[in-house]
Amino acid sequence: MKSNKFKLIAVALVCAVVSVNCDNNDSDNNAAVNVDFSGTFVQQDQMARPAINTVFIAAGQPKDDFNAAIPSMMGAKYQSIFQSRLLALNAGYTTNALGQTAPQLTGLLATDVLNVDKTKKTTFFDGTNILTGRALADDVIDVELLLIFGGPMGTSNATLTSDHVNSNDKAFGVSFPYLATAW
């Protein structure tokens, strides 16, 4: 029985490889490519701050509404939703390592934009600067966990303040685009 499963998998893989026809010829013999940009376009996702949308907005229509929202309108509409979710995640929340109360933190997070301050170091949070941009090596998830679960000193709930992924699996490059190759 076990060898039959392996044979079936092997046959399926061979069939898949044989049926794929790839070549380097991207030409469809069409000298002029007609690109049509007419129509209505809809924003599909807000992710300036990774995981915030995922954690604080419920799936389905609420998430669709949030993703389509105009950023300048987000804070007023979603701050209370974010706050109730924050307090559901951390019922003991008082202030975070930045001294922010629940309304202050959730007011900041509910407007899902990536702030940039050209006069300060670019960082998501480095202990002093917060949300002045985002550098490639910034550990965004750890910062978010620290602000949600770390308490006033950033030391509360130690097991909840890090995802324990402390660096990229490959070094960043020294020239643009700086990202490591996928493989």
C-alpha cells in the first residue's frame, strides 16, 4: 500500500513536469502591446505596519472596509475597535514602553500609514525614535509585541514580547535594492 502511494506521487510529478511547456519566447508576435488602464481600481490591502491590520481587524467585511478606507479617516473610525481588541488581547494593559495609554496607542495604530521623519534616524523603533520610517533590519513584529504586551517598562510578559526571529535568514546587500536574493 505504501509503495503504491509513492508510485502515484511519482507518476503525478512526472505528468506535471511533462505537461508544463516553458520557453524563453515571450513574444506573441504582436508588435504593439495594447495596455488598457481604464476602469475602476480598488485598494485591496493596508499593511503599512505589518500584522496590525491582521491582529486588530476581523476577517471578512470589516477587514475589506478597513483595507479600502482612506488613511486620514481611519483613526476616527477604527480607534475604538482597535482599543477593544487591544484590551481583549492584554486585559492588564495600562501603558506601554512609550508611556502610551490604550487610547493613545490604538489611535496611532488605527491609522495604518508608515510615518517618515526626514530629520531623525529611519526606524520603526530603536528605544528612542518611534515610527520615523522603517529600515530593512527593523524587527517590526517584536516592536509591536513589545508595545502591546511589554507594559510600562517593556519587560512584562517576556514570553509575549518577541517572535524570536532576530534577523533575516540572509544578509542584506550593500547596494540597491539591498534585499538578499530569494535563493
